Amino acid sequence: MSRPLPSPVPVATPELAVSPFLLAETGPVAARLAALGVSRRLRAGEVVMRQGELSGSLFVLTAGRLRLSLLRPDGGERVLGYAEPGASVGETACVDRAARAATAVAVVDSEVLAVTRESLLAAARSDPELLLEVARRVAHKQHVLHLHLALDALPARERMVLLLSHLVDAHGEPGPDGLVRLRLQLAVDDLAAIVGLTRVTASRELSRLVAEGVLLKQRRSFVVRDRPALRRLTASVAV
């Protein structure tokens, strides 16, 4: 006789469009996966998993934000994206027991639920959708890696256009003034790191978009002034 699953743990996940750079998950299966975890609090700057380490757990983020990055052979760091509440990290290592492929660090004070391989497999015997959900998330991470490979072949302008388009679609909030603001704030350094540019290059491309009337600079952030123009620019990017 199978053991009943524990009651789902509430996960504060906003209803967002999917962005490959900002991971977030919703739905009943996501809640059932989170229910298997044990809570762990993280301070800003604390590492939840490190590239190269061996571990049999995945982590579901319930509050805060995680930065996912990859250490390159030349010693440089490539930011793969950010995990929002509801997203999980470390699925591949949890399933195949291989070394971690990336590092996840808390950007702000955060909370995760640690789900061990043993608890996942035990629950999956009566709820096979859990394994399908994990497989889907692994496939999505592969899509993210492929997108990063494609970005490396694009000019700096097209990288920024593609990134801004994804962020606006996932986190854009139209205002009565016609401007579209992001519900989250990422510094120029963060934007540059995601698409593999220097801060100087990213700032230059953002300034070009401001001069063209696509963006508008407000204090320390950029807002979209002409969303149709941004979409037209995105449509011309060969990815």
C-alpha cells in the first residue's frame, strides 16, 4: 500500500510568461515536488550548490532569488540566468549523481526546499508525473544552454535586444503613461553577464536603444518606451 503524499507546500510563484533567463515554475505537479523538500534558509551571497560538487539533491526556491553561473576553463564566469520562486536547480545531478554543472548563489536572503533523490524516487512510485516534471525541467535547462551558445555568435546589439525582449515578456508591467517597466530590477552588470558582454559594451548598446527611442532611462533603470519597436528588432534576430 503506497504512502499518501504530504500536503503541498505553498510556493509563492508569480504568474509569468516563460523566460529562459528567468526560471519560474507553477502548477500542481510543481507544488507536489516542493512538498517533498526540507526547508533551508540562505543569506545573500550564500552558495546553495557549487559547480563540480557531488550531491543527490535538487532545490526548489520558495522565496528570494538565485543566480546560476558557470565557471569557464579560462577562469571567467558566465551567468546562465536567475531562478525565481517556484523554480528548481540541481535536477540533473539529483537524477544521475554526476557532478554539479553550475553554481547557484542567493542574490538576496532566500529560502529553498532540499529534495533528496531518495525522497523523489519514493514519491514517484505512486506519482510518476514527478519524474516527468523533473525531466521537463532538465530539458528546459538544456534549452537555456543552447540559447547561450547561440548568443555567443550574435553581435552585442542583438544579444541585448533578445534579452530585453524576454525580460519584458516575462516581467513587463505596462503603465498608464504607455511605458513598460520591469517588476524586477537587474543592474547593467547583471544584464551584461547574462549575455556574455562587458559592462561597457552593454551600456553602449542600451544607450543606442535609448537614442533610437526604444528605451527610456529613468533613474538607475531602463523602461521600454516603444514595445512594438522592440518586438520588430527581436523578430530580426537569427536565433
